[in-house]
Amino acid sequence: MSATHTIPKIDPEKLPGTDENNFVCYPRRGDSLSFYSKLYDRRLGFDKGRFEIKPEEAAAYMKKRLGIDPAREEDRGTDVTERVCKIGERIYPPPKGLRSPLHHFFSEFFDWNELPLFKNFLRIDVSEGELRIRCFGVTGCKEHAVTPPLEDEVRINLELR
């Protein structure tokens, strides 16, 4: 699991044929920022919720910061509060000149495998006529514990003609 909230807005001139409409990363940038806010809260905020940003708030913050729409429709109507902006500015990576050489390795160091998880899972279903691959986001939030959000789906027809 890597920090995707650090990925800047896609520049089609630097990556021909790619723009924000056809670029997908897992976890989504907002989910990544939300995950890191929980890490900061666990490590620096004594797990009191002071640094925690909900996934929908983080998606709204990424929209404000990068000018990109949240991937999930249910996150699109969320407002960015002053509190979220303050926390986001602390967590969002500093400019390159101010980063430590170890900044890149924080993702691996801060990863956790205790509940609640924050991962992406693939589910692969095969039937007689179809291969179905789905990517689910597991945000670690209570509302996604039973029904994780579907991030992407691919269906492949297997019927022979």
C-alpha cells in the first residue's frame, strides 16, 4: 500500500494519452489521505480523532487541492471544512525541497494489518460464460465494513462462438 494522495494531477502533456478521466489509482487519493490521517491520529494524536479525516472529507479536500472530482458519486457533495484543510495541509507531503530522504518509505513503515483494515481487494468470479473481476475499497470505516465500495469492475465474455 503506497501513499496515492501524493500523486499530483495528471498532466496529459507529460503522460500522452492519459488524463484524470482515464487514470485510476488504488487506493483512491482521498482514501489514501484519510488512511494517513488515521495513522497520524494513532501515532501523534493519541487515537483521539484530532487528526482523522473521513474518506468523503478527504476526497473533497483532494478536489479542492488538485481540482479533480471524487471517484465515488456519494463523496461529491461533501464540503471542505477549515478543520479538514488544516489537517490536510499537515499530512499532505511538503514540497520536495522540504522532504526528508525517508519520506518515501513512510508508506511501508506505517502500513497496518490490524482491524479496521485499509486495503483494496480483488474478487474474481468465473461462471460458465463470464469472468468478472471487481476491485473493492476497504476504507476501515464502519459504514464500509459490511458493504465495501466497488471501485472498478471488468466483465469478460467467455462464451465460445
